[in-house]
Amino acid sequence: MVNVVEHTVEVDAPVSAVFDYVDDFSASKDWVYGLKRIEPVTEQRDGVGAEYDGVMRIGVTLKARIRCTERVPDELLQLTSIGGITNVQTWRFTPIDAGRTRVHAELRYTLPGGPAGRVIARAVQPMVGVAVRSTAEALVRNVEERIR
């Protein structure tokens, strides 16, 4: 079963500053809740085709290899898993005005089936809301602090 989590925040920063921050994989551990490790696995470090191995701890340790599958500067980023936990992260950026940006994040994920999947689901599901809120708060705080 596909699970979908969506969240929207507004950031007091220009769209280019917000997009660039989210697009920078090396900053991800500073704002993505539970992210313990993210490492590029291709020579290409950003843009469509770049791949990363990530490890998250959200109730249990989750691993995935993700690939950037869509990138439109200042508008859209999409990361799709190609190994590990099945997920698609879509980030949409909309300028509200010259100094404010709306960010809409959507996470679609599928946990494994069977007994192991049920154990993982019991550990992960209660943490998803906490992870989304904490990630959103850290994103807003970090970007706004960077542009001051």
C-alpha cells in the first residue's frame, strides 16, 4: 500500500535561496529529520541522474538509494528511490512575492509486506508526522537564518 504525506510551509526567503538549500544534498542532514547519512554514489553530484545512498532513523533504520528524476530550478525537485525503501519525494517551490516562498512537499512511500513489513510499519507510522513537522520547521529556520 502506498502511503502519502504532504506538507506545505512558507519561508521568508526568495524562491532561489529556498530551492538552492533543498537542492544541496550536503545540507540535508542539517534539516531532514532522522537523516543519519547521505552520500553521492555517482560522479554527478546534483541534477537529474545524480544518485545518493541515504540512511534514516525513524523508529527503525531505513536505507534507500535515491535518484534525482526531475529538477526545474526554482520550481521542482523530485527524488525517486531505486533501491531500498520505495519512495518518491516531490518538492514544489512557488514564489509568494520577491522575498517569500511556499514549499509543498509530498512523500509517497511503500513499506515491505509480510511480518517484517508490519514490524517496520508499527515503528515508522507514529513517527512520520513528527518527522514531517520537524523537517519543515528546520527547513524554514535554516533558510531564514542563512539569508539574514
